[in-house]
Amino acid sequence: MDNPEAPDLYDDRQEDDLLALMNEGDDQESISGGWILTYADLITVLLVLFVMLQTLSDFNVEKFNVLFYGAFGTEEKRAKLIEVPTMESVILEDYKNYKSDQVYGSFTRFRDEQQEITLLLEQIRKGIKANQLRYYVTAKADPDRTHVMIQIRSGLLFQSGAAALSSAAYDIIDKIIQVVNPHTEYSINIRGHTDNIPIKTKQYPSNWELSSIRATNLLRYLIEKGVDPMRLTATGYADLIPVVANDNKLNRAKNRRVEFILKK
């Protein structure tokens, strides 16, 4: 026999389930909507921050002191403006520090050496002019101003294919010694150069031997004339460093030369 109250009990349970679902929905909505409070707090803090930045960007110390301390503010209590370094002042300070470091010191020494070489070149040229060597001898500095080079055509000093000084060479070399000897702080590297025409004799198997012995003979003569041997070196370069192309007789004569390199 069926129970007449069964449908009523079922309806009550259904109503309770519906209320539970509604309450659960309310709880989920309240939980999911909590981020709004955090977001609102963040926006408020950022707003306050920007207002403070705007205020401090045009901060008037005198007005602040009058407003905050009035007529009773002492010098110790009164606010003072803090100087914030500008980009220009920072760069200037860094530059001052840079001037005192090792890199700047190296640059300064290099600049001073360039000035010394320029002065030396002027003095050498004056000496060449005073000794009437302008038609035989030239002097110049390298582009970096590290040394002065005195250049003489070897035809004025040596016979063709020979390394012994010619009779006309002594007068020219003696005058060059008068020009370079006073500058004792500079070393003298004597360099011999030839053209590209090969030489092959019993005494000089190649241009290397010829250029080297010519430079060595000049070195020995300078020592005999009183130049400090500690200042002197001799090097032969054969035809390795031509000043012009060895394509005609005149250019080959220019490449046959002797150089005195004055360098600290």
C-alpha cells in the first residue's frame, strides 16, 4: 500500500537542494569578486605615489618651512633642499676621475712625446739648413709622431755595389753627426735600403748583406766620431721597404738610401 506522505517528503528535499545550490552560487560570486578590492588598493597607492612625485617635483622649501613651522622654526629644524646631481655634473665628475687614471696618464705622455718629436724635427731641419745639407738630406716625422727620420741617398755615400764609405761621404756624415749628436736622449737606428735589382757577388750574396754592411759601416764611423755606441743600432732591409715603385732608373735611385731613425 502506497504511503500518501511520500510525495511531500520528496518535495521538501528538492527545495533544500535548490537552496543549497543558490547559497553555493552566492559564495562563489563573493570569492571571485575579491580581486576588486586588491586592484582598488593598488590603484589608490599608485595615485598617491604620482601625486607625491608631482608635488616633490616642484618643491618649494621656503613655503614648506612657513607652512610647517611658521614663525617658530629654527635653523636646525628648517627643511633644506637636497641637491640632486644632474647628468652633466655626473659626467663632469667621471671625466675628472678619468683624467687622473692610468689611461689618461698614458694619453698625456703620448701627447707630450708627439710635441717633443715635433720640436726635434724643427731642430733637425734647422741643423740641416745651417750645415748646407738641404740638397742631400731630408728630415721628416712619421704620421704618429713617434720618431724623426733623416734620409740620405746611398749614391752620395757608397759606390754602386759597394759598402765602403766613399770619399765624398765623410763630409756629409760629419755634418749629420753635428746635427744629431746633441740630442743624446734619442737612440739612432741606421737603416740600409737597396733597389730590387739582385746582386750576387762573393762579398755580397744578396741585397740583404749589402744593405746590412752599409748600415754597419756607418755605425762604426759614428762611434769613431764620438757618438755613444749605446745609442746606435744598424739594420739592413734590402729592397723590402721601397719609398716608390722600382719601375724606372730614377725611382730605383730613390729607393737606394740610408736612414737615421731618432727615437726615444
